Amino acid sequence: MGTRQRPDATAVSAAVSSAFGAHGVDVWGAAANEPPLPAAPSLPTAVSFLLPVNPTSLVGLERGPTAAYVTEYRRVNDALVAVGEALVALLESGGYRAMRVDDDAPDGPDDPPIFASKTAATQAGLGWIGKTALLVSHAYGSAARLGTVFTDLPLGTGAPMTTGRCGACRICVDACPADAGRDVAWRAGLPREVLYDATACEEHQRQFPEFDEICGVCIWACPYSRRGLRHGRDYAGDERTRRRAP
């Protein structure tokens, strides 16, 4: 019996692009996992994708978490899982290995390290890290959630973003009720504790157990995030970050 041959990689790449479109994902890209990214599985390519929150859910978030935002946050998280699982199934059906990053896995001191989806997104060129440690993209600002699937399907990779593009802006830093931001410009490899105080952020969020310990003020504050809210419409993908299969 002969060995089953994989479908042409270009055809599978096109199917991946179509699948993303069918799931409402219009901003995605690929990053090389070489040298190995921190806590990444041993597959050569990370596929990063973004899903925006509906901008109407940001209304009132400047005063703290709202039921509308938490509902939308949960919806987008569930959608990311569905997209990731669909992508894994598609890749595996084409004879390629694939693994979805579980961003909700336990991350206690005794748990194995979790791959940070923000790393894949910056390495794929989808955005940079802002001054309160959130991914910022031209398309959605920080009002998006991230998903990552690793695979051995060969894909063209994006140009990594290695420095922040916030410039002198410190709106999120000034808005943060926990004073977690340090007004430091991000660069790839910068330790998180230099950029912002994660402990202060977490302690502040513990005040809101009824809102899944989510705050969201810095997401509302980001000018890129608020652009969609001012326009009163859902975000559209940005051609500078939209990726299409070759």
C-alpha cells in the first residue's frame, strides 16, 4: 500500500484563507517558529488570527467593566475556540499537523508555561504591544481577542513588528485605574514587568468577580479601539494587515 500524499500546500493555504473568511476572520498571518518562540510547541509555523469585539460593547467601559462587555468578551472567546478547532481539523484533513493554543489553560505557578498569542501576532506583523501590555493593531486597536494555531503547513510569514508604534501617546496609561502602565515603549524581548505592573492589574480586576475579573478600561481608552466606536459601525479589516494565502 502506497503512502498517502498530502494535498498541494498552496491548495491547503487557499482553503485556510477561505475558512477564515467563512468564520469572519479578516486579519490573520503566519510567523516562523524559528528560533523557537517561548513556550511554543515544536511545529514550524504559528498562525495568528484576530477577532474584534463589537465596538458597541465598549460603551461605558471607561467607568469599569460592564455586563455588555463581559458578554461580548465571552462570545468572542468562544468564537476563537471554534475558529481554532476548525482550522486544526482542516489542516489535519489535509495531512498536516496542527495544534491550537489553549489560552484558557491554567497558568498557576505549578502549571506548564502557556504560549502567549500576542507573541505570534507581533511576529506575524499583525500589531505591536501597547503601554498596558495589550496587542494593538491598526484594524482593531486593542479591542480584539487573539487565537493561535501551530502547524507544519508551509506558509509565507509576515514581517515581524519589533517596536511599538504608540509614540508619545499615554492615554491608556493615564486611564488605567490600577496605575499598571509605566509609559514605556515596547520592543520585542522587553520583560513584561518593565512595561507594566501585572500584579497591580490583577489585584484591581479581582474587585469584579461578577464580571469574570475583567476590567477593560485600557481597551476603551486606546485611540485605535475608539475609532470604530466613533464611526458607529463594526470594524473592517485593514488591508495593511490582512493576509491572503499565496
